[in-house]
Amino acid sequence: METINLGKQNSVFNHFVREIRDVNIQKDSMRFRRNIERIGEIFAYEISKKMNYEAKEITSPLGISTENIMLEKPVLATILRAGLPLHQGLLNYFDSSDNCFISAFRMHKRGGDFEIKIEYMSSPNLEGKTVILCDPMLASGNSMVLAMEALLSKGKPKHIHVVAVIASSEGIQYFKENTPFRNCTLWIGAEDEEMTSQSYIVPGLGDAGDLAFGEKS
């Protein structure tokens, strides 16, 4: 499995990652959402380089031009609710794509332990399709593995691109060892080495869903 870390390149991408981490800038939820969306747009641009293209003649008002046209429309999938701004950024570029939404939640147990449950999924048929599955944070990796399992119930994709803005080293390793689908590419924006016992990435950025949409009870 190939892992591509866009944060290792010097670009405006790093500026957006810095802002979503900044505790003072995070107070503006609209800016936080927009920064996540812009990060999604950059991921979409980079992923588009991996797609298949075909040369086609295009008629302009003044003549004929030969352009390379993308042959496939990826299916865009996200884990609710935190993934919505990132999903929107991908959709801004892959604007004719079909979409898949996965509802996952933490079921808390006594002693502070929890397990991830998949509650609901709305998805088209994924047989032979290219899928882009996104979630802002890849912490323990458990929810991403469960989301992949849920996707496979809708058919065997041709390829899955997994997108996470910030990932923990432990989560990356867990995902690589436990993903039920091997033909995939992992795209991240930053890799952080630490994670708390509650599976929050350190330094991370906090709870992406709460920062984007407000705290939940």
C-alpha cells in the first residue's frame, strides 16, 4: 500500500494545516470548515493525477483542440459528521461524482473504554469503481477499517483512495495491517506520533466534528 504525505511538500497546503491546528484560529468555525474544504480540494487535485485519461477533440468557438479527459468518475465516501467539509472539498473538484455516506459512532463502556459502531450507510453500487474515502482524522484506524468493510458490502471497487488530513503513526500502522482491501492508496496531510488513551491524536487538532459543527451532548 502506497502512503502519500502531502505535508512533506512545501506548499499552501501546509498553511491550511497550520490554521486548522491553531487553537486561536479554531474559534472561527466557518474558517475551520473552509480550511478543511480547501485541504480536500488539494487532495482532489493530487488524486486526479492518478486517474485514467483519454485524448478527445473539443470544439471551441474558433476551432478544434485535443484535450486529455478523465475517463472515470470516482465515488466519494465520507464518515459522518466530521468528514463533511473534507468531502465537500473533494466534491468541488469531482463535481459529477456519486456519493456515499457512512454513519459511525463511539459506543462508550464502563471504565472509559469504547468501540466503534457503523450505524448506517447510503451508497451506490461500488463494483469496479474508484472510491475516495475521507475522514479528517485517522487516529486508532479502527473506524476507517470498519468503513472499508462497510464499503465492500456494496461491491468490490477497482481502487480505494483513503484520505485523512492528520493521522497518527499507530493508526497508519493499524490500517495497513487490518484493511480488508489491499488495492488502496493512503493520502495524509500530516503524521503525528502520539495518541491519548481516548484515541485523540497529539498534537492533532482536537475534535474535528465539534470544531466544524459545534459540541455535541
